[in-house]
Amino acid sequence: MRDERRTTPRFALNAPIQVRTRGGNAVEALLIDLSTTGCRFQSLNTLSPGTTLYIRMEGLSSIGASVVWSHDMFAGAVFATPLSDVVVDHLVARAGLAAPADPAAFRAVADRCTHLAARPLAHASADALLALAEDCRSQAGKA
């Protein structure tokens, strides 16, 4: 069983976001899940743990965050200031209405994470990828 350190519920999403590093250009990314304290996303840019980010979601101003873990094109970030439950509920409802969950997309992310976790890498990164794969498979079954 994996070590569960989260203290707030997470919501699986499949929503476009923009991610910008301090002094960098914004790049398109895909929000995989969201909680009041952080998120996981997929981006073409590889980010190092500790990197300061600004995340922009449709309908919100930029949110300051810091990368907690990263591997290949996946990353987890903690927000500098937690989002309110009302904001998270709004974003989840909005993403659900704008783009219904696509089981194939969740399965594709799960397969990619499982494949990446099989490579030699830091234990924490492998655990994070396997957790993401498990979550995506669970969401694919619900969609």
C-alpha cells in the first residue's frame, strides 16, 4: 500500500492550463487532477522539484505554485496559497461541463505513467507515477 500524505480530496480533470516558470514563457499543459492545495499536470516541459510556477486556469488569475515532484512530462505542484473549496468546486464543475471525462484519455495517461515508473528512477518519482496511474485507471472506470 502506498504512503498517502494528502490531506485534501483530489478531483480528476482533463482540462487545459498554462504553466509559466519565473521569467519564462507560458506553455500549454493538461491538468490531470486538482485539490485545494495543489495539482498534477502533464506538460512538454520537464520541470525540476522546487521550481516556482505560475499556473493559469480558465476563469482564474495566475496561481503561484512550487513543483514537488516531476518525471518526464508529468509533475505535481503545491499551491503557494490554497484555493478555497468553492473555487475548486467551480473549476471541477466547469471542466466537467466543458469536457466530459474521456476514459481513453485517462487510460492513456495511466499506461504512460506505468511505463515510465518501470524505468530506473528515484523511488518517490516511481511512487508518484504509479499513484497517478492508479488514479487515472479509477477515473477511466467511472467515466
